[in-house]
Amino acid sequence: MSASVDTHRAILRHHELRWRQQFLRVLVILTAVVGSLAVVGLFDPNRIATGVPAILNLLPEMFPPDFARWPFWIKPLIDSMAMSIAGTSIAVFFSLLLCFFAARNTSPSPALYVIATAVLNVTRAVPELILGMILVAAVGFGALPGTLALGLHSVGMLGKFYAEAIELCDQEPIEAARSSGASESQVIVHSILPQVFPAMADVTFYRWEYNFRASMVVGAVGAGGIGLEIISALRIMEYQQVSALLLVVLVVVTALDSMSNALRHWMVQ
């Protein structure tokens, strides 16, 4: 009886300790969130009171949307779509080259792991907007610098997700293949890729959608695409054209989302 009571008390103490630890974690996160909201000025009533009426005054100027220049938007839309596809393709190619070196369970040596991880960190750390500005200065205006900016930045993101998927895959098929005398390339092709391919496909298609939206951002610095049209309309305060362009982008992004879902199911079935 005494042993049963002691066990029950130990279980209660263990649960109480876990609850306290969880409470402390939540408290730390909430402190960081509230502190961040205060730092950015979200708790400043004067700025909020000034900003909200300004936005409400701007909204009537955006309606009704003006689609008068829609024939001039077709080419930039095609450019943005091409930039997103080409940039994602570049990122997939280089990410596949790096991810096996950046995963602890497949990297041939610790030095190569450190180098591959550093390359992914560097490409991920520089925003595509900054890359776009640098590449516009290097290769000139147009879709090429935008594509390179999207591709280089995406290498860091895709490579990291690919490497994490490889590290989290089931080790038993890998060990079985190695114990049977399979080469490292055979282990990757037959034991690792079948496990991680669905996760890789998911994050790749998500990145494609993201790159289409990001193409509008790099377009703001002269890197082509529909973003250049939006920035041009904003500069001359043609807010009705801006709202029309945003509606067009919304339709394209929605269609892109449906297309990527269909492609994802088709590839992983």
C-alpha cells in the first residue's frame, strides 16, 4: 500500500513539474511577443488613431478598380510566372546538391557539413529584395536579376528543409541497405529519397507559390514582373489601378495554389 502511494505521489510530482516547465515556456514566449508588440509601436494609441483614419480615407480612392490597362499587364504577369518557375528550378538544383552534405546522417565529413550549412545560412540570410538590388546593378534591369535573386534566396530555404527531412527519415532502411553492401549513392536513391520525396515535393511547391508573390517584391527594384507595374501605379497615385492589379494577382495566386495542390497529389500518389 505504501509503495502504491509513493508511486502515485511521484507521478503527481512529475506531472506538476512538467506543468510548471510548460507554464514557464509559455510565459517566456508571451513576454517576447508582448515586448515585440511594444517595440514596434502597436501599443502607441496616437499612431494607431492617426493611421486607421488614413487607411480608411485611402480605401475609397482604390474603388472601383480600373482595368483599362489590362493588355499591358499580360507580359509582366508572364514574366512573374516565368521568374517563379525558373527561380524555383535553380533553387531545387542547388539545394539537392547541398542538402545531403548539410544533413548529419549523410554528410561525408564534419567539415563538409559545416561548409554546406554555412552556404545555406548565407543564401537564406540575404533577403531577395537586397539580392535583387545587387543583381540589378550587376546584370541590368529585367527578369534575369529577379530570377537569380529568387533562386539564390530559395536555395537556403529549400536546402534547409531538404536536409531536415533527410535527418528525420527512418534510419532502419538506411542501415539495412548499408549492411547489405550498398554504395552511398545507392543508399540515397533507394533508402532515403523514397522517404523524403513527399516532404520535398510539398516544400518545393510551397516555395514556388512564395516565389511568385516574392517576384512582385523584387519587381519594385526594377527586376521585372508584375511588381514593377504595381510600384509604377503607386508612384503616380493611380490607386484604382493598384486595386485592379492586386485583384489580378489574387486570382493568379489562387489559381497557382490549386495548380500546385494538383501537381503535388499527382507526384506523390
